Amino acid sequence: MDFDAYARMAVDLVNAPLDDLSDLKALFPEPEWMCEDPTDRDLQIFRRAQKRLRDVFEHGSGGREHDAVDELNSLLEQHPVHPRISGHESGNWHIHVTSRGSMVSAEYLAGAVWGLSVWLCEFGSARFGVCADERCGNVYLDTSSNNCRRFCSERCATRSHVAAHRARKRAAIEETAMRLDAVQLAPVG
């Protein structure tokens, strides 16, 4: 069972735009994944879960592991998990995490919440991250060897580092200009 894939479902949900049903459909791993089409009710359920899962990431990345655990336990109660053996060919059997609910949201959220819960138990909530780029806000799972990741992607890291470099350069130029003005205004004596 690939628990990381289920945990990534939670990351994908938190980072996804959910303006309408087409956004929701784009969230699913593949079109065949859905047993039925998502509804407006599913969309509302996903939006509520998206906010609660974001809270889990913010609690974890903020050092509030007990709050992250409490929120995940609440989500586990709301979206119970039921394992199911699945496979397409004999001998290729594997376990899927499912829900007893018939709605698309029940199926997806059971797996996402379960995967994130397993991730927390395995690695701790300090591995839950919120992108340090102020313009982004995406969440991620820190898979670095020394738990040092600060950005959701290389793009955000580069953008943030370039902005910081430019800000330092501007500050140095302004400081030099202020020193020159001070020297020029100083009385000669």
C-alpha cells in the first residue's frame, strides 16, 4: 500500500483551486478513478475538508503537533476508512483505502485523511510544510533527508531567493547613497 500517494492526495486537495466542478474533477488522479460524477454537494464537502487539512499543515509546520493530531482524529471520524482488495489481473492484488460512502468526496477524503495520518505517525508533523514564499501559500510534505525544506517547489525557492537578493542589493545601494549624502552635507572644518 502506497501511503505516500494517499498523503499526496491531501496535499493536492489543499493546493487545488476549487472554484467549480471542473476544478474538482481535475483533482482526481485519473478519470477512471471516480465511480460516479462529483456533485455540487461533493464540491462543498471538499472545500470544507480543504480548509481543515490546511489547518493540519499549519499546525504541524507551526510546531503545534497536538493540534494537528486532534484535527486529523476529527477528520478520521468524519471520513472513516475501510480497506479493500483491488486489482485488475490475478496476482496483482493490492489494498486500497476506501470509504463506505457512495459519494466521490467520501472515497477521496477517506484516503487523503488516512494517508496524512499515517505520514504524521511515521515522520511527525514537523514534516508538514507551508511554502515560505509569501506569494504562494501551498502546502507540501518535507521529504528532505534533514527536514530542511522551506518551499513547495524549486520555482518558489528561486523566486523567493531572487527577491531577497534584490532587496538586499537595493538596501545596500540606499545605504551607500545615504552615506554619500551625509559626507557631502558634513561641514568642512
